[in-house]
Amino acid sequence: MNNISFDYEALQAAIKQRFDGLDAEVEGLAQTYRQAKPFPFIVIDNFLPTAIAEAVANAIPDKSSPDWTRLPTDDQRGKRTLADESRLPSVIRSLIHELNSGHFLRLIEKITGIDDLISDTKLVGGGLHMIGRGGKLSVHIDFSHHPTNGLNRRLNLLLYLSRNWQEEYGGQLEFWSRDINRCEQKILPVFNRCAIFSTSPISYHGHPEPLQCPDGITRNSIALYYFTKGRPKEEEGEHNTLFKSRPEDHFQLGNFVVRAASSGVVRGLMPPLLYSFVRKLWNKRYTGA
């Protein structure tokens, strides 16, 4: 495990100062968030103090580390995740604690207008993410409820940590229309850029084009999710992560089968206890639940 020594109290103080600075701009940030299309989001550049962002980037384990879990489906081709907090380098673990703290939750409640946010200390589906050349993440909406406590997922936070990321590498975070007919926003995953966006039945997103970065360069990020007890009535409904094809995508039998299972089709064909057992196995192996 890649680890470095650092001054935790200095990290806390620097991050608090940065978040206090964002709090001073909160009215403008909130307006930007609310007015964004196709669903509420905001992009914050230079999100962390530079020294902390550099320390975090330096601590990311090499892609050959056994601590990574590699996801098995083509919709998440080449994606590695590290959600086991005990295996996270200490500076990354400390940063995640700050981003899950009450201080930060109060800030993003003001920005998003979503009250009583709850952080996920288990990092289900979150933590560190890494994707290399040829990897992709198909367009999808995220699971609606936490798989173990049933809370409603409301916000995604993505912090990008790849230095010198070039536009020709691809990997732009794309926001799609609810009918998956057009991409309406593209966000380049440049170093120390943070994207925060609503998780809802229409928040289709991904980076569906295979990465064109050189071998040895990876698209690295921290992903954190925030929850509430309940959600607006128009957003109610429970579902797993649901991947969708773009107009230009070709049919693939493997994707069709996996998507059918995720959409609940298989649930109707299996005994409830068997389905529950299989889902728990999948979540434990690939999401950290």
C-alpha cells in the first residue's frame, strides 16, 4: 500500500480554510447549481489546496496493487475501485473523512439546497476509482438506495486527481438528456477539479468513449456519495444502477444480459431468497457493501 507521512492537523486547517472560502461564495455557487442543465450540478476547480491535492495524487496506489478491485462488466470496462478504508493511504483516508464531515455536509447542503445529508462511511461504490487506456463507463443512472441501510442516494461528488490530463485523452464526464438522445454537457477530468451533481432518475452520466490516454497514464478520482432519509415525491422509486445505450452504440449480448439482471428482470424469475443472496454477494465483492 502506497503511504506517506503528513501533518493531519495542518491538513484539517488548510481544508477548513478552503471550505470557509467556498462558504463565502455559497450564494453564487448555489445559483449555478440550481440553474445547471440537464440536471443540477456544479464544477469547482482548484477544489483542494494545491499541496493537499498533490499529496493525495502521490499516494494513489499503482494499478498493479492487489488492493484494487477490478470490475467485471463491459459497461465499466477497465475500472478499478478501492473502497476498503483500511487499505486506503492515510492522506486519502483523512481527506475522505473531511469530505464526509458535518462541516462539509453543511456547505454542500447550502450549495445544493438538499437538507439533512448523510455521508456514506462505508464508501459503497465509491472511494478511489482508476481507469486506464481503453477503459470506459457507459451512460447510466446510479442506484437509488443504499444497499444495506436503505437511505436515498441524492448527490455524487467526483474529485479528479490525474495530473496533466489532456483533452485528446478523452474521459470527459458526460451528462445526457433523459431520453439518451444527446449529450448536453462535457466536463474534462483535469487535476483538482470537483464535480458535484444530483442523483435522480434523470441524472444520466458516464464517460462512454474508451480512453485514449497513453499506457501508464490513468484517469484517477475520488468518488463520494451522499444520502437522505426520503426524497422528493417525483423522484421516488427504487432501482439498481441502470446502464443505457446511446444512439450510436451497437448491441452487445453480454451487456444486454447484465443490464437485464440489474434492471430487475432476473429478480422476477428467481426465488426471493436466491436473488437476495446473489445480490449480497455481488455488492460485497464489487461495491464494498
